[in-house]
Amino acid sequence: MTRRPAEHPPVVAIIGGGFSGAALAYHLARRRDSAGARIIVVEPRERLGAGLAYSSAEPSHRINVPAGRMSLDTAEPDQFARWLEGARLLENGERAASDVYAQRGLFGRYVHEALTPLVRAGRIEHCRARAERITRETDGRFRIQLSDTVELTADILALATTHPLPAVPSPLARVAQAKGFLADPYDPAALAAVPDKARVLIVGNGLTSADMVATLDRLGHRGSIVTLSRNGLRSRGHAPAPVEARGDFTSDPETSAVSLLGRIRREIEAAGREGLSWHGVLDAVRSQGQVIWQGLPEPERARIVRHLRTIWDVHRFRIAPEVEATLERLEQDGRLRRVAATLNGAEAVADGFDVKLRPRRSVEVETQRFDVIINTTGPAHRSVIAAEPARSLHQAGFITLDRVGLGLATASDGSALGSNGEPVEGLYIAGPLARGTFGELMGLPQVTAYAEHLSETLAHELSRREFANPHVEAGSRRRSA
């Protein structure tokens, strides 16, 4: 292979500096076989690693798994717990660090501090801007137009953008712009402005919904809160004591959604006969998730997403004990009520919203009045291509939506699949956007493992390809954190 001049190293651009992008940069920068490359993370936030999930300063927002299972490195699964101890950030009366459900902002700080030495050493460059458009040059390089008019050219591009905001349900479209409708549940100022006695409707019953309830309670809200979903199920809590993962779902893996569901149910029933909860079984399904997913044909994966995703989500994404305690207290006090119903429409009125609901297993539509509506329906995965920088890549045929309904079409090595169904050289999908192919990619241990896998793939590509003198365009500014 032709040796590259030292003054023109290859450029790897990672679009998005939340956990997925930061983890990929971290592992790639630590590899010896990538030492000759410039690794540039395009992220407008001041800190790398926090992103949307871990930038929250709200103390009631907790990580939903113990600190002992959160880490940037799968070889050191207790790295975050040790960091908490070393930084003396445990609260009075808290359990051992490995058992703590820490505030989310602390995890973001831990990731940032882990990357800081690599940034200072020049192994990672933090470009504080937004990627507004991406095109491909005739020589195969990617040209990235940034928010401050700077252009960056890269040989390898990894898309690690955040989840899209929740889509507004069509029955609420007429009131989405009205005062009191919170389309962005992550806007702390909007949530803090909710009146203390407001009648609040939260559309959705997942982790974000639980966070909204906990935050409103901490802020002193004393009005009624209704959380609404079609089935009325909310995220479950953790087992009262640690449990071992139970069940083998990878030997002779199932090839249909129905047979997989039956196998899981039989294992849960067997656990119940031994006096054990379902938690261990679902933990085994989660840890074996990628192998299970690979064994399912694409139509069966889509069937699971359509019919079983809600059931899976409420058991898989469990709420921290502190948040669960808040929800249970408010339910007992009569201030929080879960409703299983379908939205049938809404009107903005002088003192709030008239919302039409059809309760589950009923044909009658009833109208209820609320002062505030908070939308927490979950990321609108299909809209990821509606905004930049994914939009320009999609329009050019370099990325496509997967056929499962979870993100972007991705090859088994992490490459983006273009509109022709073929891998696009030099373009990779990082983080949960690739889970249509890889399955379980929402839990942090799985995202970490995927970042490690993808860093190996990128390092291999760096070693095998010859590059054409990539650089930041002449006259533009180079920046790092």
C-alpha cells in the first residue's frame, strides 16, 4: 500500500457527539491502527458525550439501570461506578456505587471527562457546529457544510445523529401550535412554565412520560396528571433484588415472532414456578437480542415491531426506583391516572384543550379538558430523513429507511445501504439508527459494544484504502474543544 504523506492524514468525520458518536470516537482514537487519522466529531454542544439523553440538568432524571452496568468500555463494565466513587458524587444514604441509579447528567459528565484527554492530545477534534448538508465529491470524499459556513471534507463518514423528536399524533395536529402544547418534552423551560395546578395530559406512557411526571412533581406541580396510551401500560420497575439472566434463546433460534413469543412465555412460566420474576428472562432476551434478531427473517422483525414493540418496551426499558416511587405515590394520592384510550381529536379552547378520547374496548367517545398537553410518544424514527444532515444523504440515494421501521438500512458491517440496496463505501450508521439490522441497540451496553465493533471496521478501512489528501477546506477555521 502506498504510504501517505504525514501532512495529509485521512479524515474520519462523526456527525453527532452524543453517546453513540462519542463512544465511536473514543474507541477509534484509542486504536493503534487508526493513529494516522484525524477524527473529527461534529457536535454543537459544548461537551462531547452527553447528547440529548445525558445532558439533562434535571435532578429527577435518572438513568434507568444501575451504574455498575454503564460504561464506555465493555471490558470494564463498572467504569462509571468507579468514576462516581472517585469523584465523590454519591448522594448521602445511597447504596454502593454499582447499585446507584445515577442522575443522567452525571453520566454525561463521565463520558465527557473520558474523552477530554483524547481531545487535548489531538486524537479527537471537537467541531462545535451543526452539519447542515452533506454531499459527495467525484473523488468519493464527503463534503460537509456546517452551520457557521465552514466546510469540512472527510474520507469516512459516520452518522451518529440523535433520535428525532416525537411525532405529533394526527388527532392533535390542529392544536400542536397552541399555547400549552409541549411538542418537545426535553425543553426544561417549557416544562418549568407549566402552572402549579394545571390539568396535564401526557401522551405516552414510556420512560419520557415517567420523567415528565417526576419533573413536574419536583417543580411543585399539584394538579392532576393523566398519562395516555392505547393499552394503558407504563414502563415497569426493576426486580426488588438483583436477578440472574435466565434462558437460552440462541440455541436453535426461533424464526417467527409467534414461536419466539411462545418460547419467552414458557421460560417466564418456568421461572414463576420457581418463585422467580420475569425480569431475569427479559434480561436474557436483551443480552442475546442481536443473535435472536439475526435469526428472524425481515418480515418477522417487522411483525414484532408492529405488534409486540409496546409490550417489549414497557418490560425492557424499566424506570429507576426513585422515579417508580414518585409515580406510585402520585397514583395513590389520586393525582396521577393512567388511561388506556385512543385519541380522536382535540380543540384549543379559551382555558385549555378539549380532547376527545375513546377508551379501550369502548365505542363511545368522551371529551376531557386539559390545560397542558405534553407529547412523549417516542422518537419518530421514520422522520429521521426529513431533516439535515440525513435529508441530503437520502436525497442523493446514500441512505434509506430500513424496512423494519426502526431507523436506517444498514449492512452487517455497519455500512449504510443506499437506494440500490448496496453498501455505500465510506459511509456508516452509528448507534441506535442501525437497530433495524442489529436489533437490541437501545441499551447502553449494546450501544457501547456496537461502537467498539464499528471502530474496528473503520480502522480496517483506514488501513486498506488509499486517500486523496483530505483536509479542512482552505480559508476555513479548525476548531477543537
